[in-house]
Amino acid sequence: MRWIALFLILLNFGVFAWFVGTSTSDKERIRVADKRAEVQVQSIALVNEISPLPVAPVSPAKASSTEQLCTLLGPFAEESLGEAIVQRLKSLQVSAVLRDVEMQGQMRYWVFLPPLNSRREAYNRLRELQAQGIDSYVIPKGALADGISFGIFSERSRAESLTGELIEKGIRAQFREEPQTHAERWIVLAPGASDSLAPDFWLQLQQEHPELDRRRNLCAEVSG
């Protein structure tokens, strides 16, 4: 009987030890699984926080232009001096020609009444305006032909002031910018021709004629 009781006691201790070991192992596995899940969550958060690589902006293609530039030398008050320098350039195998070039000067401001339906109507309106003591004349030609001009001014403020005064009198006056142009005598060198001239040539020419200017312009705008 004592042996049986001793056996039962040992058996209970064995079962208890087995349950304790199994429980501890399960807890360890749970802890390991929790740590792995936490690492995965942190990895996902870090991936979401990574900034995308910057995309290099695509530079627009440079616009190709077939317009050629000519070199201008001048202006010349005396045609003889211009012709002498042209011959000097030609002796150096440089293509050059002396010609009159339209140059833009000071901006002007034109106050006017838009064109009427006919020349007769324009003159009838002119008589009405002059009867009111308003200085004006009929525009004979151009884009504003059969309109009425109230004057051309070099200052924008004066044009705006007169336009306002006429509008207050019931006259539908307007004003617009008119670039003033004038002809000047310049030597025009063919595209690239000036590149063949040594810097000493331009230096000597500047010393001889300091009043002359050298510039580049579109050949289409200075062609004769």
C-alpha cells in the first residue's frame, strides 16, 4: 500500500511539472510572436515614412531659330565716310553695304476719333468739333483714315488728360501708342562677316571714329 501511495505522489509531481513546462513554453512563444509582430508593424511604418526620390525637372527644348543676325556699324551723317569704310571692309574680304535703316525713336501718343463711315461724314463731324473750339483735323490716310486727330504727344500723361477732357464733353476719343521712326545711314555686314575681323581692327576704327556704334540686329529688319 505504501508503494502505491508513493507511486501516486510521484505521478502527481510529474504531471504538475509537465503542465508548468508547457505553460512556460507557450508564454515564451507568445512573447516571441508579439515581438515579431511589433517589428513588422515598425517596418511598415518606416516604409510609409520614406520620402520618394525627387524627380529631376525636364528642361524644355531650346527653341531653334533660323533668323540670322547682321552687324550694324554707324550711324553716318556723311555718306562719303560710310562708303570709305565699306571699301575698307571689302579690301579685307568682308561683305558690307551702306544703306538707310529705319530706326525706332521716341514713343508718341496719338489722340483721335475712330474712322467714320465716309470722308463727308468725317468733315461734317470736324466742323462740329471746330465750332466747339476743339483743335482737330481729318486723318487723310492710313489705318485711321476718315477719323479725326486731336494731336500727337510725346508724353503719355498729356494724351491721357486730353482724352479724358474730350470724353467729358461727350466725344468718344481714344489714344494709342505710335512709335516714332526715322531713317539713319548704317553699314550692314552680312551674318558672321564681323567674326573674321581681328579685334585690332575694331579698336583702331573706334579710335579713328569714336562716334560710331556697333550693334547686331535681325537681318530681316535691316534688309534693303
